[in-house]
Amino acid sequence: MNYTVDQSTFSVEDRGAGDPLLFVHGFPLNSSMWQAQLEFFESRYRVIAPDLRGFGSSKGAASLVTMQDYADDLAELLKEMKILEPVTFCGLSMGGYIAWQFAERHPHQMKRLILCDTKATADPEAARLQRLELADRVEREGSEFFVDTMLKKIFAPATFASQPELVDSFRKLILNTDPQAIAGASRGMAERPDFTERVGGITVPTLLLCGSDDTLTPPDQMEQLAGMMYKAEFHLIPGAGHMAPVENPQAVNEVIARFLAATDV
């Protein structure tokens, strides 16, 4: 389905009926990363997975898109879809950065929060500069130069060995992503604020998940983050790196299902 928000067209996977679950993809991916979750939950919930601005089949790529911009896009998109009740927001990595902004800017639209392989801190200066350099270079050259390095960061070594076809499919996905969308998001992540001191203000039930082999957002850091939050629980996902919902979807789906059942009101 396609919807128009702020003069941009957004492509959205929209299946099932019932309590709405909003799945927000990571960088530099699209909604297809959530297929295992959509298939598992669509019989019991309304599952919604948009391509963020400029990614996948959505339009509106720009030289800079902030995490606040993405959050506002999602809030307006839900209104355009006539979803008036609060949603369960599930975000991975950059989707988690967007979740912080959504929770703060649109709290009335959030019922629960699920954070997968993400963090609340801002980038240290070296990482911020790397993001800006990547943005400039991808605009000039495309994504070929960084795709293999990116894959090694997001997938566990075991995934390369046991699921090479999965890794290859994500390589093609990244190569097919609009370089302008990659650049705009990279600049947006570089300037995102540190949210650490504000996580305690989020009062909805929260679930944090992290792959056991995630080196980008290590499990111990996510567990510490859960301890700083109100009504939050942490679960380790075995045999997964930074892409836990993709690498071990069965474990992720089971944990999410239990969380949803326990917090259903």
C-alpha cells in the first residue's frame, strides 16, 4: 500500500487486523527485514512495516533526514492510515533511534516499545565524522565501497557460515538502496541527540532484545539500558549479531509474543 505524507509517497506493508504493531527498519535497509515477524504476527495483530523516507519503495530522500523527521513521518503516516489507537513500536538499530524521538514527540501514539539491537547514546566524535564521510562518499560513488564492511558489522560470524544466502540477499538490498537515502540517514544519525538521561521518562511497557554476538550494540550495554527504564525487560537472543530479528527470528518472535501477551490491556 502507498500513502502520501508531506508530499512524499510511503510504501507500507499492512496486514492482519487487531492491535497495531509498527515495525521500523534499520540502516540502510527497508521493511523487508521484518518478513518473519509480519508472517508470524499477522494472524493475531495488525502488522505495519513502512519503508522509511527514501528507502525501499518510499520516496522523499534528502541530503539530511533527522531521527525527529523520521518519527514525525511515522506519526503522520499512522494518521493517514486512520490508525487512531496507540501502537506497539518495534525498532531495530536506527529504528530504535527513531523510537526515542517518537516516544518523546508523539507519546499518545505509543502503547508499548520494543527495542532491538540499539542504543540511546549519541555517536562519539570519531563515529560522527565517519558517518559524515560515508554520506559524502556514497553520494559520489554509491554503496559498493562499504557494503561488505557493513555486512560484517551487522551479521554474526555464524550467520555467514550457516545462512550465506541470507547475507547475500542483504548485500543486494543495500546495493539497491537509493544512495541519497543512505547519505541523508547517515547525516541524521550523526547529529542525533544523546537520549540516555531521558529514557527514564518513557513509561510504557518496554522490551529490549539483543543478539548474543552483537558488537555494534553489545548485550551488556542494552541490559544496562533496560535497567535505567521504567517497566523494561531485557532478553538475549542466541546465535545472532546486530540483526537478531533476521538471524534468529524464531527466538525473537517467541519473546515478543510473550511480552505482548503479558502487557495486553
